[in-house]
Amino acid sequence: MKVLVPVKRVVDYNVKVRVKSDQSGVDVANVKMSMNPFDEIAIEEATRLKEQGAAAEVVAVSCGVAQCQETLRTAMAIGADRAVLVQTDADLQPLAVAKLLKALVDKEQPQLVILGKQAIDDDANQTGQMLAALLGWPQATFASKLVLSDGKATVTREVDGGLETVALKLPAVVTTDLRLNEPRYVTLPNIMKAKKKPLDTLTPDELGVDVAPRLKTLKVSEPPARSAGIQVPDVAALVDKLKNEAKVV
Amino acid sequence: MTTLVIAEHDNAELKGATLNTVTAAAALGADVHVLVAGSGAQAVAGQAAKVAGVSKVLLADAPQLADGLAENLAEQVLALAQGYGHILFPATASGKNVAPRVAARLDVAQISDITAVDAPDTFQRPIYAGNAIATVQSVDAVKVITVRTTAFDAATAEGGSASVETVAPAADSGLSAFVGREVAKNDRPELTAARVVVSGGRGLGSAENFKLLEPLADKLGAAVGASRAAVDAGYAPNDWQVGQTGKIVAPQLYVAVGISGAIQHLAGMKDSKVIVAINKDAEAPIFGVADYGLVADLFQAVPELTAAL
């Protein structure tokens, strides 16, 4: 069985982004870029399925600028067998990405698509669910455990207040939460091997997908700043402040 | 055009997140209808009908809607979608699960996690873990939205008198089945609705030490939260996680114990009214957002604070 894993190139999670002074967006020039952390978990999970013999091939996909090739090479260094880049300089919103992925799923015919639950740049948390809807497939979002057997995926999900388990008929879409696995460190030999793995490039036009944005960003601004607080010398002073100044206890 | 709010509930009780979503819906200026999709959920529909500002409740009641399966719930919403200009879900685990399915099938963008309504087609939403606020305008005919519940006050749960209309339930998709649920037993208030939250970080050092927070939380009537680092280290369950990828909270008082204050954590709590930080590292970024910072060994300070309250 084939597993498709979409991955996104995002500003590294350690970088604190700055809003541009003209409020047109955030400044991503000369900022460290990495694979979205949840997508790393997705690639790791697919790789483990292959190592267990449950999957035959893992295909990584990315949609975006030419530099997404680096992200795909990382995916292949973790364990993907090959990669596809849907290359465009357009501003891609989740619905457009879901449509591109649907076109690729129609072409590649995977039984399982594993995605990160959310990208840490736009924080949208939409693409996996949208892809499942467009395909008419079942979905399990926020997965913390995935078991494949008898044409079914049994998935434990992180929900408010605890865990929930659902059984999906394959083919299906799964999105990853943090505790699904701990991605391996990429080793130098695997980075070298990944350079030789096949990476195909397509365009949205070739896939017949209109990627025009549906949301117009009018402006991007700084969040309201918190005014600086004070240091209290000891617990007694803290209790006094909470009782008499903040009046919250 | 009317606005449809999808109720969050457990078939017995309407959840508070619905009330905040109704407030966001009211800000759009149109009539507000609430959909209660569940099984044996008549009581929930009754509660929804009493919420101030709601003019009609739609009740879809059938066994296949009992467990909020995304496939069935999305079909239910789609079956009713015609005639609504806005479809709002609370940005809870359930709302985030279902809303994008509805949006994709309507071929419209979803606007995630809105924190303000500027106009019926223009909304504010945080991006990059809340380090920037985007003002976005939707060009689609229907707006499918998830609402950050901490950004809107709760609508009054009493005083309304909406009619309850029973609608035909959507058929079972047959694609997915509910297997089971492990709900953490917890006498504390719900994290996202609590007036006070006491959160622990990696500074606690172990799951055993994490229990140190409990007497303090008991004293304050607080929910207990955790940083991602503490969850990753196995000190606390994942559904306690406060931050960009966990829960977003905005209580009256947030007490951060042994939390350094990574960007991802601040994203989940910096809208709290009063923030207290206890950390032995005076350079910890958490002190940058704290109203009251105490540089101290938490293993001494927490019991002392518990005793002093």
C-alpha cells in the first residue's frame, strides 16, 4: 500500500517573526525555514509503517516555491521513497492546497494520506479535513495512535477532555498530533541517500487546479502588547498584590 | 442572511463554547440559528433555545449523530447549509474537525480561529502563534468560520425563547465508526472555561512533582494546565496542554509554575487578565508577560503560596 505525506516549508518554530512596518505581512526574508513539525511526525509515522511492512511506498509531496525541494529532501532523508513538488510562487491557501493534493491522490492512488494537523505559520488546521471532504474519504484528525489492519485504520485521537478512538475504512486521511511519535534524527548517510532519490516537479496548471486565494489579507498587525509587570520579592508580597491590587483571589 | 451556529455538546449538556460562538454570531448582525446534532439530545436543544440572542434551534437527532463523527456531522450541516450566509463552529477539537469538511464541500475558504468581527466579511485572526494578527476579508458567498472562544464573551444562557424545529437527520456515511472514548476523570473546572488556571512546566521535573500543583489549584478553584515541554516529558496529559498547538485560555488569573515561556506557550495564555510567573531563572521569557513575577525555587514557593492563600 502506498502512503502519501504532504509536507510544508514554514518559518522554523524557534523564530519569533516580525510584522513588516507597512503591515503587509510578516518578514520572512533571511529567516530560517524548516519542515512544519507536525509534518515531520507524519513522515516519521509513514516511514514506520513501511518499516513494519504495512506500507510499500512513502511519497512526500510539497506545494509551494522551488525551495520546498529542501523540505522534500529532508522528508526523503527521514524515509520517504520519492517526492513530488507542485511548484508555484502563488500564495497558497488551505483550500487550494487540498485541491492540489486531491489531484495528486487521483494520480497516485494512495490508500492513506498522513498530514500534520496544523501548520505553525498560518495556524489554519484545515488542509487534511478539506482533502478528506474533497475525496469523500473518512478522516481522523489529531491522531496519537494509528493501527492498520484488515483494510481499516484504527486511530486514537486527542480531543478535549481525553482520547477518542475511531475506525476508518481505507482509503482515509489521518492528521498527526504531537504524541503520535518522536521523529528520528536525520543522519548524514541518509541525507546523502536522499539526494539520489527521485523528485518530480509539477505545476498547478498541469494538475488543472485553480489556486486563486479566497481570503484577502487586508493587513497584518502586531498583537496588543502586555504592559510590563513587576517582580515581587517573596510569596507574601505576591499574595498581597493578588488580594489587594489585582483583586483576583 | 441568517447565521448558523453549530452547538458543542455531549448529548446531555450544551457546552460553554457554544455561548461564546453565539456572541460572535450576534456580532454579524443577522438572525442566529443553532444546530444541535446528536442522539437523545432533546435536552440540549431545550438549553440552546434559552440562550439569549438565538431565534431558532434546529435539532437533528439520530444514533449516527451520537458521537460527532466528522463525516456524518459535516453531511448534516451541508444538508441545512442553504440559506445561511455564515456557518460558525467553536474552535474546539470537534469544531476544528468538522468545519473544514463543510467549507471544502461548499468550495469556500474557512476562516480559522477568529478573534474579532470587523464586518460581516472581515475578521481578525492570529497567525504565527499569535505573534501577528491578520485582518482577512472573505470573497466567498458563504463564510465558514471557527471562533476562538476566549475572544468573545459568553452569551447569557437564560432568557431566550427560541423555537425548536426537528430536522431530518443525515444518513450514516458508513465510512467511519466510533470505537470508544477515554475521558479523563476530573473534578476541576474545564481548562478553557476556568476562572483560574495553574500551569506547570518542565521545571516541575517529574510527573510525581507535578502533583505539587494540585493543592494550589484546589485552593484557587483552578483548572490545571501544562506547557508542551511538560507534556512531551510525560509529566502531564496532552489535553492539559496550553499553547499554540494545545488549548487557548484567557482566565482571570493564570499562574505559570516552572514554565520558561516559549513562544508556543505564550500563544495559549497571554490574553489572561492577570499572569503570575514563578521560576528560578530570572531571565525566563515568561517574566516578559507576567504581571507579577517571583524569582524563586518553585518547590518552596508553591507550598508557601498554597498555605498563604
